[in-house]
Amino acid sequence: MSDDLITRLERIATALERLTPQPPAPLDALARGGVFRWEPRSGQAVPVARPRRVPLDLLLGIDDQKARLLANVSRFAQGQPANHALLWGVRGGGKSALVKAVHASVAASSPQLALVEVARGDIASVPGLVARLPAAARVILFIDDLSFDARDDGYKALKTVLDGGVDGTLSGDSGQVLVLVTSNRRHLVARGDGAGEFRPDETAEEQISLSDRFGLWLGFHPMDQDTYLAVVRATCARLDLAADDPGLEAAALVWSRQRGARSGRTAWQFVVDRAGALGRPVHFEPQEPHP
């Protein structure tokens, strides 16, 4: 075989190699922990350099929910069985804040634990994400403010994820992934009227069964005035926002009445407004490991 022919064959082989689709590389960064956003169009988990989160000890009035989620996530981080969790209840009740705070607290002593936020419209891409995880990764998939209307069959993709797949890779009790979902309602799929359906009772049962796939349910309820004021005082004290000001509580109550709600979110919005008025930043120091 002549040298010229060999050179041509090598060029052809190189060109064919470039045209051949390459398998996606594992998401190696997830094995090292951190906070990410999943972008299925690029196939990347994009790191979040400065996650916005509230320290765990400032989430007041939800002690039971805090303790149960912390224990569940801690077990998962240590490779022990854990349940997928549904955090449901009033808006602004601290559901998503608790997920982020618990991850930060557990990750302080288990730095390999990653948190990946998945948008509601990207649920169907989760199996593809999991298939690319490196063997050492332990990942919390966080889906915030989730709900489906009666005509939306996107919930079926989530059911597949929660069931764990054929090999159980997605299952929190034996796999690499723990799913944490927040929603304003306990049953994630709105009930339809069943009009025009042959067996509307079966459709309703299928829709309700989505919530049943979460082994841990945590309910969040309206915040009373004392708890609301305690959150304001504690947060202002932590951020050095003149927590000893005698007019602080009165101003916080006026703020809540104007908003028509008392919640952790309302308290935080008041704190942000106060920080702006005082010319102070709203930045928390990194959390210490949980005991």
C-alpha cells in the first residue's frame, strides 16, 4: 500500500470520526457537590456561584418540617435509604427556602452532595440527566413551585422519575438521586370534571397517585403574628439592621398588613426594604455543619 493511499485513508477515517456523534460526557462536576441549574438544551448542569439562601436557624415556626427534612437528606448524603419529599402548603411559607438551607447545612459536612434545580418544563429530561451521572455523585433534584392542570399529562414523566426506573437509579432508597418538590397544593394535579371520559374515576385516581409516590409529605401552614415578628427580629439581628429599634415591630406589622399576608417571604421582603433604607447589604455568612 502506497504512502499516498495510507494518507488518504487516514484523512477519511478522521473525517468520519468527526461526523460520528460522540456520547455525552458524564457530569463530573456533580460528584464534587455544589448548586446547579439543569439546562437540557445544552446538556449541562450550570453551576450557581452564589446561591441565594437563608440560614437554617432563621427559618422559624417550622421546627418539625425542618427536623424531618434534615434527617431525610442527611441519610441520603450518607448513602442510607431516604424518601423523595413533597413540601406543600401556603405560599411564602418557607418551602423552597428550607430545601436550600437543608442542602447547605448537610453539604457543609458532606461536600459531595449536589443540588440541581430542574424547571417544571424540563422534567421529561431528568432520566437523560441521571444516565450521565458519575458513579460517585449523590444529587438532590429540586423542582420548585410545581403543579399540573387536569389536561396536562406532564405529570406522567414525573411519576416515572419517582418510581425509580427499571434499574432503581432514580430511587432515593437505593440510588443516586433524591427528588424534593415544593407546591402550593398537596395533590399536584388539579382534579378535572371528567366530562367526556369513559372512566373519569380512573383518571382522577391516576392523577392523585402522583403525590402518593413521595414517601415524605411536609405541610406548611399560615404563620401567626408572634412567629412573623420573631423572624423579622432574628433576621435583622443577623444582618445588623438595628434589631433593637423600638419601632421595628410596628413597621413590620404595617408592612404585613399592606401585603395582606404574614409569612417568611413577607418578613424577608420587609428586611430587604429595611436594609435598603439603611444602606446595608443582605448577605449571610456560610453555614456551619449541622450537629
